[in-house]
Amino acid sequence: MEKKNGVGNIVVGESNFATILPGHIFKVPEVRKLFHPHAVVMYFSETLEQVIPGLWLIEIILVDNPDTRLVIDLAKLNLSERQREELIKYKGVPKDFFRLKNN
């Protein structure tokens, strides 16, 4: 997943930059207007919060439009293995969270 993106010197999969996975999130018209699948986003791990078991919400901004903010399900972010490990180690996300979401 780590690749150069056409937005400045951003490397998706490094630091706190990821892409959005396609899915049900884009069935919401307000979201579809602002974001698109595979859009490059910056996420804020300090906003990560478990709402109910298995549902972790995190705030993101669209790299192309930093004024655009949204809170989404962590499972909707395409993260590198290193990013996942950091969220598990430092933010308390269960080890099996990503395995369960990827099946």
C-alpha cells in the first residue's frame, strides 16, 4: 500500500495518511459529495474512540481539501501493516480487529 501520491510529498501508508476503502459509507449523499473511494485522507489517532465493541470511530480530513472533516469507522481506512500495529500498540485496538474486518 505504501506509494507516492500526487499530493505534495505525502506517502500513503506512512505517518497518518491512508486511503478510504470503497463501501457503504459512500451511499450517504453528504459523504459522496465530499469524499470518494480511495481518496487520500489524514487520520487523527488521538480522536480514535471505541463506541461499541467492534466499532471504532476516527476523525479524518481530505488531503485535497483540509476543510473537509468527517468521523468514520476505522475499518473503512486502508492502513498499512505498520499503521495497524501502531493503533494496536498505542491506542488499544484489539489485535483481531483488522483480521475480522478484512474477512
